[in-house]
Amino acid sequence: MPPVAQRLSFEQPIFEMEARLEALRKKADSPEIHEEVQRLRLGLAELTKKVYANLNAWETVEVARHPERPQTLDYIDLVFDEFVELHGDKTFGDDRAIRVGWAKLDEFKAMVIGHQKGRDAKERVQCNFGCAHPEGYRKAIAKMRMAAKFGLPIICFVDTPGAYPGVASEERGVAQTIAESMFEMATLPTPIIAVVIGEGGSGGAIGIAVGDRVAMMEFSYYSVISPEGCAGILWKSGEHKDKAAEALKFTSKDLLKFGVVDDVIEEPVGGAHRDCRLAGLRMKQYLRTQLRELTKIPVERLVEERYQRFRKFGVFEWATDAQESQTSQETQN
């Protein structure tokens, strides 16, 4: 298992065993050493699997934010045969936090849209750490309309802490632009697949996540607010971020149970950052399966089901005082 640059707090036992394994490899080769190396490899795989099977909500956030986790451009390289990037919103500029372009997956041609956080310091600044401005969403809207015009499916990769909340972004109408993007995606007459690959934060995420199929990578999260933001509001301190993360119920397991997402894509043992190629292979298999299914559904039915899917979120029932009183009496009896 390849080493990773950043060590997450809960991974300490894994790194200790990796260090023991590396030390053994450097010793003189012998049948006994070889046997011990094999035993440690099996033990390391089992330990990693056990640790990642029991992550709490905050630890899941740590994995979702791992700097070596595959990003949109990584999945584009791993999943698609061809990619031609498109630029600009024809109004203000080209937001590098959202990448858009034509791509080919087996027999399917598609429009691919996704957030890009960047790898090194220079690229992260150019991409604004994955926080898009209004022009990023306008670019996405224009290209989605183009895809619908030619009857081609749309694939979206979501990975953002949220849309950029600065003054310039607000002045250029970021909230309105996200609302327009959601409206357009709800009515576009073409199949749409959205996958949360890392962070799915607030309106910045759902701005490109209204789809016929919405999926999450196993160790991603999808929420109306970050755990730090929630802790700041409820507990007046970011120190309670782990408590907020647990309360928000935003992991893939939670959201699959609530019906907010349709599928969870299993990650390699130890997270996608430990085996990007395998993560890309599983992503490709998922997208291929969904495209073959969605392209067979009549467009009118597709749009109606997509609209109803999002309309049913947050459904609740009203109860009159008389009904509540009756329910209380029945409970007491």
C-alpha cells in the first residue's frame, strides 16, 4: 500500500504497521523474513479495512478533505477516453474552480462538469480552493444547455466547501446564479448524473447536483453547512466540529438511508487517496451502468421523475392540537 503525505489522526495504527513492514523489507532476504512480510501485509489490509469501516462523521470529513484525494481532473483522466475543455461564461470570465468540457466514455459522448480544488499552492489559488464564483455556475449553465441541445447526457462531479462567499461574488449575484442553475438542471431534457466525490458543501454543491441519479463516494459528505460553520452557530465555537458533524447526518450512509442520494460508490480500502486508479475504475463502472439505464428512459418521464425526486425532500405532516391530544392520550393508555 503506497504511503500518503498527510497522516490523519485516526490512521496512527496503520502507519505504525506500515513502518514495521518497511523495516522488514530492508532486512536481508530469507524465507522467515518473506513469511513475516506476507503476514504483516495481510494484517495491514485487515487493520486498514477495520479502521475505515468504523469512521465517525468528523473522521469522514477528514478523508473527504484529504489533499491527495482524486479531484475532477483526476477522474476525467481515469474515466474518460477523451476530454475537450470549454472556457468562459461569455459575461465576466473563466472560473477555474469549475471545469467543463466534452468527454467520451465508451460509446457515450457527454458533457462533464466538476469542481476543481487544485493540488499545489499556485493551482489552489487559481481554483479558489474549489469555491466557485457566479461566472463558474454561469459557465456550467451555458454548457449544460449546449449538451441538452445535442441530446447528450451531463455528468457532474461535486467537490466544494461551498460557493465563494466574498463581496465580489455577492455583487455578481452568486445566490441568484445558483438558483438559476438548479432551475435549469431540473428541466433540462437530457440525462443528468451527479456524484459527490469529496466535499459537498451548501449551495455551491447543489448548484451542479440536481440530477436523475445522485451518488456519493463512500467517504464523502454532503451538507447544507460545514461542521465548523454549524458548530460556530450552535455552540459558538469551532471546537465542537466533531459534535456538529455527528448531528448533521451528512455521511453517505446517512443520506442513502434518508433517500437524499441514490447510490454509494465503494472506495478502495483506506480511501480513494490510497488507490486512485481503483477509485477511477469503480467510478467508470458506475457511470457506464447509469448511462446505459438513463438513456433508455423517455425524456419527458426523465424530467418529471427528476422534478418529483427533489420536490419530496423534507416532506412533513401537519397535526392539529386535537390530533396531538388524541395521540398523547393513546400513548398514555
